[in-house]
Amino acid sequence: MKLLDDIKPRPNHHIYLQTLRNMTPAQRLQKAFELSAMSKELFLFGLKKRFPQYTESEIKALYLKRIALCYNRNY
């Protein structure tokens, strides 16, 4: 079984790559910041939805705890 057999079709991938190539480095960096902020908002929204009884400070503490688990720890 080849590794490529497991990849799902991406019919618009070439358009995505061309869009990235047409952006300036500053635009690509700005887009990365926007995606990062959106990811954080979605994560917080999900935590608030899952734990509606938590206060804002409890949500923030839980967010930080879970984010800390995401980092690669080589020790």
C-alpha cells in the first residue's frame, strides 16, 4: 500500500497554492496571524460550550492548561 493511497482528493489545492504564491510575505504572515486568532477563538468557544458552568477565569485556565499539552516536549 502506497502512502499516497491514504490521501483524500484535493481538487482545489493548486488554486490554494497559487493564491499563496501571489501573496506578499507580509500578506502571508498576516493571514497566519488571522488563522491563529481564529483557531484560538474556536477553541475558547468550544470550551465555553462544553463547560457552560465555568467562569471566564476558569475557561482561561483550562485553555492554558490544554494549550500547554499541545507543545512538543522532548524531556
